[in-house]
Amino acid sequence: MTARDQAGLDSPIIVPVEAYVSEEYAKQERAKLWQKVWLQAGRVEDLPEVGSFISFEITQDSVLIVRTSETELKAFHNVCPHRGRRLVDVPEGARNASGRKTTFICPYHGWTFNRSGENVHIPHVDDWQGQVESCSSLTPVNLDTWGGWVWINLNPDCESLREFLGVVPDMLDPFQLQNMRARWRKWGVFDCNWKVAMEAFSETYHVATTHPEFNQYGTFRGWSKVHGKHSNIGYEAAKQMDKNQQAKLRVGEGKDPRIATAEMQLFTWEKANTNTTETLVNAAQRLVDELPEGTPSGEVLVHWLTQARRDDAERGVFWPEVDPEHVGKSGTAWQIFPNFQIGHSVNNMLCYNARPYGDDPNKCIFEAAVYQLYPEGGAPETEWQFSPATEDAWCYVLAQDFSNMAAVQMGLQSAGFTGCKLNPYMERSSANLHRNLAEYMGSGHPRLLTDES
């Protein structure tokens, strides 16, 4: 961590509410933020064949991402250069457009473009007197891939994706995230600002109160570290514990860690539907039969993960080998500036994304997806499912988080609220988000909390 990373984040701060509730701020985000940064726009496996395409929507901008060959993807602004009609419409009720095409034909006047964005047909082209060909192709958008995701940047003069991500690939590449496939994918329009949605998952401070059921399985106090634009979070763990305990796959605490782990895994599977797999749950249920009473928690952790790894290997699912020290250092999740979170592990991950809903600061498009490793050819076919912010549509645990989001958005608009007070240990990721936002936006700079006294 550099001195620049830590600057201004070692003390409690207060964040003005402007970034959450101001309509003018929300409108300015389009030009100052969303058109300047790399954005996660989809998964590579969503574009399996030549001609496959998906759209990505961010405020008023729409991008077409197309597989132009077996080895190449390209992106273009989803707009016909003739009269400004979108080439591809998002079906009503859908998250994005998708399909497969040989050419893209504008529904307005029939201008036609090949997969590489080149104009191949203009009806009555002679009417332009030979002056339209040089400006008749689609406008390209910067595109790159990492981690199995497709990333786009609307800024023609942007830095490379590798430069933007900084240390993130070095920390997460060992987990081979590109090999995981979606178990479920859901999205909805939520009653909160996109920052409120992302901050609901960028610290462990809320776990004890928002998710009290987990308290019986241990203490979920965690740390947060900053890496330039990005940050990561993880759990505290006793020095004698295997470093995996600082990450997602951890054992339950209590008189008998065998039982606590089995119960926590089953609760997580049934009530959260995230952060574990059926293999991990089943291996946890066998702990009381495979280990004697009194087995130290560190040995329980190692045995559980070893057995689950073996079980998966027997069905053709192979976990990457990642040193426990690296697992612990990587933590439970990475916050990729500005609006993407990767909750990683060696065999599954939970990812969140939130985007503005037009220019309305009080709403956002929220997305979550669970990925895991599957045997060759065994991954399910999943689509993005529209899901309102309810327990029935998602799950019990996430619904607890969602109830906070809407209530926070209302509270931020209270005349009695002076700003978010963030601590420099567990809430440093949120503080870092606002520090970086202020650099892009030119306003909303966090202030030291001592300045408010």
C-alpha cells in the first residue's frame, strides 16, 4: 500500500450526502465518471459464437459487444450514425439485449453494418453525393477482458485495463475466476442510490446487527485495505489459524467447530444461497463423523477444505491451488472502482454490481450473480432474472441487506442527517470510494470527522 493510498484514510471521516441524493450530481456522473472509467459489462461466455452479441447500458449510453471471430471481441456505441436510432433495442423487461447476428440493420432506414462495425449498405447512397462513406460506420468503444469478464471504457483516450486494475489481477488471478460459471443471476430496480447499494456489501461491520443469525457461528469482525482506486476486505482470524479463516471459506466458532461449521454452511446454503457450494455443505455435514470431538478449529478447517476439494475432484471439478497465505491476504471480496464487487474463493464467487437508474439519485439497477466451478459441460444455462427487492425473489439473508438500502436512502435525505461517518478500519473501502469519486467529480470530498467538532 502506497502513502498515496493511505492519505486521508487513517482517520475517521464524514462524507457529504451530495453524492447520494443530488439530482445535479447524478446527472454529472455520466460525463465525469461513467464515460471515464473501465466498467464490467458482461461475461466472455455470454458471447460463445461468432456473431454473438450483448448490449450494455450505462445511463443514456448503450454499447454493443460483439464476437467478431473465435479470438476477438469488439464494442461499438449502439447507435446508427445516420439519424441516431439505437441499432438494437433492449426487450421490455430485460436487463440487456442479446442474440446472434451476421449484420446489424438499423430499423429506421436500413443502414447495415457488419460484425466489425463497418457500414456495408446504405439505401440510395448516391443521394449523399459521395460524402457520407467516411462517417457511416459504427463508433468503436475500448474493450478488454480480464477474469472472464468483458470490460468497456467510453473514453477514447483511456488508460489500459491492466493499468486501471492495478494489483487486482495479481491478487485474484490465482483463483482462476475465468473458469467459473453462473449458478444464478438476478437484477432489479432498487430504491436507493447505486453507492448505497454497493456500500451495503463493502464492509463486515454490519454483519452482527443486520444478520444476527450468524452471531452463533462466530465473530465476523473484518478489515479493509486500500489499493489505489480499489480495495479489499477480509476477516480477522486468530494467529494460530490457517489463513483461509480470513477469507470466505471459514469454519464456525464455538464449543464444537465441527458442528458450528456444519450448521453455518447449511444455513448459508438455505438462507443466503451464496458463498458456498453443495459440495462444501455436504463435506461440512460429515465433519462430526470424520473428526473426533475436541478437534481444534484450525484442523477442522483444513480437513473440511481438503475433503471438499477431493469430493469435487472425483466429479471432475478441480480447484486451483492457492497458498493459504495468499488466500488470507486476498480476503473475502474486492471492490473494483467504481461499482463492481468480486467476492471470490477457490471454487465459487458472489459478485455485485450497481448502476444508475437514469438520472434519478434515489434509484439504481442492482445486480448479483453467484458463480462456481462445474465439470466440463456441466454448467447450467442461466439468464438474468428480474427480481424485486424481496425475500421471495432473492433469499432471506440478502433481503436483510435490501431493507437497509431503502431505509438508508430515505435517511440520507433527512434534515437531521449531517453526513456518513466512516471509520478507518472496517469502513475504509467506503471511504476510498468517496475519495476517488471526489477526484473524478470535483465535489463531495470527504472531510476529517475532527473538523466537524
